Amino acid sequence: VDIDWEYPEATDRHGRPEDYANFPLFLARLKSILQSMGRQAEISFTIPASLWYLQHFDLVNLQKSVEFFNVMCYDLYGAW
């Protein structure tokens, strides 16, 4: 299962402050439900390469419920 949420808590993307705390809870609950059903599923989610949006992810708690992150490192541009 791969979750692509662009982007929790980011107000310019209709996020809410409680997204930061609720996203890890959601993933933990999803993992628990899948395990209780006897499902052998990997859970992952996308994270942005941009620090502006990445700051809205509680990576310490999120990593406890997933097997890996998918870094969205496409469409990057800048003056470099």
C-alpha cells in the first residue's frame, strides 16, 4: 500500500495543523488492521524532496509503521 498525500499540514495545500500528529496515527492503525486480517502487506508513503513540505511530516513516528519512503525527487528546479 503506497500513500501519496500532498501534503499534510501545508496550509497552501488545504492541510490542517492536526495532520502532523494524525498521519502517524493513521498509518499505525492501517498497519494494525492489515496485520489483524492476516495480510502480508508493505506500507509506504511519498515524501517530498522539498524541505518546505517535508517539515510537515513527523518522520520519527511515521517510520515506525512503514517499510520505506518514496522520495518525490522529480520536477526539481532552481538557480543552481
